[in-house]
Amino acid sequence: MRTFSQLGLVRGLLGQVLGTLLGMGLVTGTRAAFGYDPLWAAEPAWVIGGLLGTLGFMVGVGSLTDWAKWAIGLETPIHHGAPAGQSEWTRYFAVDLSHKVIGVQYTVWGIFVLLVGGFLATLFRVELLQPGMQYFTTDRYNTLISAHGIIMISAILLGVGGMINYLVPLMIGASDMAFPRLNAFGFWINVPASLMLITAMFVGGWDTGWTAYPPNSLRTALGGPLFFLGFYTIGISSIVGGLNLLVTVFTMRPASMTLFRMPIFVWAAVGTSVLQLLATQLVGLAMLMLIVERSLQMGFFTPVLNEAAIALNSPPGDPVLFQHLFWFYSHPAVYVFVLPGLGIISELLPVFARKPLFGYKWIALSSIGIAFLGFLVWAHHMFTSGMSNYLRLPFMYATLIIAVPTGVKFFSWLGTLWGGKLTYPTPMLFVLGAISVFLLGGLTGPPAATITTDLYLHDSYWVVGHFHQTFFGGFMFPFFAAMYYWFPKVTGRKYNEALGKLHFWLMLPGFWVMSLGQIWAGLLGMRRRIADYDPALGVQNIQVWITIAAFVIALSIFIGLYNFIVSARSAEVAESNPWRSRSPEWQIPSPIPEHSFALPLAVVGEPYDYGLPGSVYVRMVPAGAGD
Amino acid sequence: MKHFLPVTVLVVFATFLVAAGIDSLHLMPENASVQGETVDWLFGLHFKLIAFLFSLVIVIMVYAVVVFRRRAGDDGEGMHIHGSGTLEFIWTVVPAIIVVFFGYIGTTTLITVTAAQPDEVAIEAVSRQWAWNFNYPDDGFSSEELYLPVGQPIRFDLKAMDVLHAFWVPEFRVKADAVPGRTNVLRITPNRIGEYNLVCAELCGTRHSYMMAPVKVVSREAYSAWVAQKVAEEAAKNTPEARGAALYISQGCKGCHSLDGSKVVGPTWKGLYGAPQEHTDGTTAIADDEYLYNSIVNPNSQVVAGYPANVMPQNYGDLLTDDNINNIIAYIKTIK
């Protein structure tokens, strides 16, 4: 019990509750001091409560302690291992500065958030089984789809953070990330943010989707501002995570690891981090502006002012401005989600084909090309917003051009498979499944890119199908590939191969049925984000299939989690390099010791020279010798 | 190169199979606009390309998965090939040419579907949570149903009174957002007689899924008949009494004359018509048409007892036409 109350997570949660109450008290006390009636104003109380609650969590969990000590001149040496007198498992529930612990924390919290988001999806999928409203009000339904969107996005960002934090320092032979405290901060800030998003569903919900378009978002219920605040807070994690990764990759590699000798996943992580660091500010700004417009009546985004705004002589604004700010992040965000997953595909294919990665430089540069082009296409989400043709056309070309670096990846993957000696354990199945699913996403993109056809597809179920294909192909399937692939490295044990294959063979057809159903429903004229649909559209059978498929996917994921949990506790001990990989992390024991590399790493060959007898990628050499 | 022939044959075969499969499905509701023909043509082109690229990648992947699988007992490595500059160059440049070509087609078709027509008719589509209203400015009426004459180019001026909405009739193919503070334009030439459904395609709150309006594309004769009927209904609404009620507000009568019998600055209009009036000079009269006309153009000539003189402007005779004065009198008659 004493251990329990000392856990950072428990203290953080307590801090969040106290901080929230303090914020609410502050607002109510201020209103009392100025004689406002009524004393309780829900929106400012929840907004200030949400802010101070987040701060309270970070203080409680202990993420700010070291920085506070620095401020008053105290030394804070990095402590390795579990705190004195506590067992190893407690590290995962408290601030710990090891990137391997933080990587696991990201991944586990990401899976928890993923389950919450997936649960919401099954709820509204059941509602969509038949026309008419059966189980929810339309408001409740709108809250469910809105929450599903943002919660899944935060789950994906957490999963991306997990893969990058765990793998990149190992792959470049670094002892840790460049800024371990910032790294821990970047993870822990997600916890109060996730809790705020979940709370938002229960304090009135909101009905704007995850896109929060004003003016609707300015009128939506109380869940709205908590959602904006949660979104904003997740963004902080992305920014500091991206910064940390870039500094790590560019300053902590061994001198012998030139850019074109980095493992390919590191390239993908760099692409993702550039986007996270440079684009996230705009969506954070947009969310803050919504909060300010709601609470202070500043008319940033609405030309039709309410009476309070008119009384304050607030100048009218423009709803389309918000869309620019929003999509300047939220389109690149798609590449934040998928680049690491595509990196996983490129990383794993050579291992299971026993062949060099085909066109390494082309794949590496295509990640950077996608990241760069990703900044130039945001307005394709706004093709129907009323922009003139002169503004729409450049965005159409930029969007179509992204097919080129993406195509380079596909063809290079095929080139890697060609002439290999392929084996198909679970991670390889997920890689091949990812390629097939991402291909669907790639092929359903261009009809939405050419404006003429987008005028039909925009805001239809086609779009829903398209982005689920890109997220499943670019994140979910590669994420599970990575989970199975590095499971022996992280836990030191073997997962159950039969259960892994069952997971795959349920999830792949389940996903194909689901997303092709969504594509078809969109073509038949079904709008996205509708609580109820017109039976005359002829989409009801499709909806039934999508719902069944969603439950199959959910079942498959539970099988996967069962496999991970049971195998981690009691399965056979794994060898240190079961896949015969050349990558640095497989050259050290499993599970990885506290100090990953006993000796400094030196790159002595190409990363993917499978099939070249006698060659290795890295060697561990005593400092001063070699390099 | 022994794989080249089987792979090529399989890719070609799969392409035709997938293309035929896409063709055989009922994919979209039947098109009902001139612009939609262009949209559907481009969809057809996309579907062919999708069939080819899907087959290309999936066939090569499945072929490799089968042919290059590790045989039992084989413990060797795969071919030691790092890549091919030629191949990478080809699969960079050829897709680039294809996407630029699609960009070009996308440009020309967009110009076609957004082109203004010389004989287009404007209809204002006004959206609010959660209903549509259509103003026909040329004929001066508004309607909750959207009637359109077949073959007539229409320019929809889209307005939003509260939050974002979007105008979409799937059979017309094209859509556009309605944005508060802006007027977005959407051009549609309906070319098939029938009944359709206009839906809001931008999440707009509680009843978003039910924000619809009936759309009826009819023959030009039927359209003229409908317009004539709406104009007649509008005219029926446009009575002297109704016009007088509007003048009561616009001319400021409302400021001094109540409708509910309460005493304000001037006498109430409730029960005024036909009632005897007592004046400050002791005379009396019945408030008939002639009396009310005189009260409006020359109010000081007969000030009702209990009310001050010189309050009502003396120039209503100049401000108002005789028609308008008669409309006001007609309105007063209805206030009983």
C-alpha cells in the first residue's frame, strides 16, 4: 500500500484532481470577489481547472522536480534503475529517465488509449447497424465520433512515440535520448491530456468531430473547451518529442554512422520529428484561439457575432482562417502517423527476405520528400470551402506529387522482396498486410486529390475509408509488426506464433471488408459523421458488414494483447537475435541491460548487407580503438 | 527474366478482372447533371488507373511471396542486390508523368464544371441549423423545396446563417460549403427529371444527419407552372393589409400607436376603425376611411381628446403615396 501511494502515477492523478479543484475554486472565488451572479460558471471553471489540473499532474508525478531543483541550484544526477528500495515494475508507473522505460510507457499508454478509442467505435458501429436512432441521441452519437477521432489520433501519436523512443537510441548506439527529462515530460503530459479528453465526453460532450470547425465549435457543449485543451496538451508532447529526437539523431550517433548508414527507421523518425516540431504549433494556436473566442468573445473565426461580442465591439472574423491553421498541422500529422510505420516496413523486409533493402537512399530520401511535400498540401482538405480555382489547383498538384515518393517506397519494397528467401513469421505477415492496406489508401487518394472528383467525395464515407486505410496501413499493421518483432528484445521471451498468426488472419480480412465497405458507402452518396442515414441510399447492408468487420478487428486485437501479456509473463526465453538481424539492438542481450551498450558502437559495414558473407553492420569496440 | 512473362500476363489479367469488377458494381447513384458527366468521366479514368496499379503491386507481391519463399532445409541468404538506379529512376519519373497528367486533366475538368454559363439563373440557397431555404430572386419568392427546370444552368449562391453547412445532391455530383459571412457559388445544370435529396455535408450539430431538403427537377413547363403558382401564393400574401402592417413598422407608426389598446403617445389602433372619436375642440366624428386619411396627412386638424397636438409629424402626406396610406388604413381595419 505504501508503494502504491508512492507511485508517480498515483500522485500525478491526485495532483490533477487537486489542480482541477483549485482552478475551479479560483474562478469561483474571483467571481465572488467581483460580485458576479451566479458564482458557478461552468466553462471558465473547467478551462482553468483543466489547465491547473494538467500542471497538478505534472507536479504530482514529479516530472518538473528536477527542473525546479536546477532553478534553485541543486544537482540532479540521473538515477539508473528502480528507486532505492522499490521493485523494478514501479519504474513504469513513475517518472523514469531511461528511454527504454519511456518507450514502454508510451506504448502501453498508447494501447490503453487505443482500446478506449476502439471501444467508442464499436458503440457507434452498433448504432449504425440500422437506420433510425436505436441506442443514442444524435448529440451522444456526435460526441462518440468526435471523441473516437481525437482519442485515436492521440493513441497513434503515443504508439509512434513508443516506437521512436525505444528504438532510435538503440539503433544509433546512443546511451539515451539527448534530453531524458524532456523525454519523460513529453510522455507524462499525455496522461492528463488523455484524461481530459475522456472527461470531455462526460461533461456535455461536443459535436464538432476532431476538426473543431468554428462557428459550430464555438457553440458546442462544455465538452468542447476540454477537448481543445486536451488537443493542445497532446501537441506539447509532439513538439518536445520531435525536438528531442532530432537533437538525438544529429548529435549522438557514432562518428562512423554517416547519414546514409543509419537504419532506415531512423530516417523515418527524422521525417516525422521535423513535422512534429514545425507544424504542431499552428493547431495548438488554433485550439487556444477557440478557447479565447469562446470565453472572451474575441471574434477570430466568426462573422456572425453574438450579442456579447457585439457589445464588446469585437471585429468579425473568418471561419475559413481556422481551417488553414488547423490543416497546416493536421495534414502533416498524417505523415507523422505513417512515416514511422513505413519505416518499420522498410526495416523489417530485408530481415525476412534475407536481402539488402532495395534502393536504401531512395527510400530514405522519399521519407524526407514526403515530409517536405506534406507541408504544401493542407488546403486539399478545403477544396469545397469556396477558394477560387487559382488557389485550389496548386494544392491539387502538390497533393498528386506526393504519390511519387510514396510510389518509390512501394516499388522499392517489391524490389526487396524479389529474389529473397522469404519467411513468414507473424511480424512479416503484418508487414505484408500493411503494404496491401497502405496500397488501398494510396489508390483511394488520387480521386480525392483531383478537385473535380473530390467535389463528390469530399466529406463522404470515401474519405473515412481512405484515411482508415492510410492509418491502418501506415500505423496499425506496422505497429503490430513492430510489437511482435521486438517483443523478444523488450521482454526476453518468445510470443506465441500461432496466436500471432490468428491475430493477423482476423485483422487483415476484417480491415479489408471494413474499409472497402466505407469506400463503397461513400460512392453511394453516404455522408461522413451522420448519426442516422437514409435507407434509400442502399447502404444498410454495407453498414452491417462494416460493423461485423469492426468487431472482428476488435477481437483480433484482444487476441494480440492476450498473447503479449501471457507470453511476457511465462513464455519460453528468447535468444538474443532470433531474426538474425544486423541492427545494433539485436547484437546485445535480451532484455536489454540498463546500460544498453557495454562498449561504444562503431559502424563497419552497410546496415542491410544480408547475403554478403562475413560482413557485419556494427561492432562494439573499446573507446579509442577503431572508430 | 524467366519471371517477366508470367508476371506480365498475371498483371494484365488482374487489371481486366479488377476493372470489370469495379464496372459490375452499382457504385454511384445515377448522374443527373451536366457537370456530373465530367465528374463521372474522370472517375472512370481513376478507376482504370486504380485497377492497373492495384494489380501491379498485388500481383508482384503475391508472386514474390509464393515464388521466393524459403524452401524447407534452405538456410542461405537472398540475392545480394542493393538496388537499381535505372529502375528507381523509371518508377520515379513514370509516376511523376502520370500524376502531372492527372493534374492537367483535373485542371481542365475543374474549369469545365465551374464555368459560368451565359444564361444561368441564380437561386439563393440559405442554410441554417437545420434547414434549407431557397430564394428565387428573379421571381421574388422563396421555397422550402428546390424546384429546378431540366436543362437550365443554375448558379447557387450559398449562404449560411449560423455555422458551416455544405450543399450536396449526390446525383448532381458537385458540392460546396456554405460559410457564414461569405457567398460561395456552385454551378449545376440538372439534366435528368426526377426527385432527389439535398443533404448537408458538413457536420453542423445535433440534427446534422436530418438536414435535408427535397429537390425536384421538372420539365420547363412544369417549372413555369410551379413558378406561377408560387408567384400567385406570394401575391396572395401581398395584400393591402400585409403591406400596411409592414408600413406600420417601417414608417415608425409603431413608436406611438399600440395594437393592444394600451395608451402610448398617440391613440391605440385597436378597435379604432368605426369608433367615435372625441376631439380636443369638442367635435366628434366616426373614424372611417376619410377620417383616417385626414388624420395621417393632417393630424393637427383633429387631435383626439387626451392627446397632445404637434407630436405626430405633419409631412406624412408627402412621405407616403396615397396607395400606402390606403394600405395603412386597410391594416388599421384589421386591428379589432
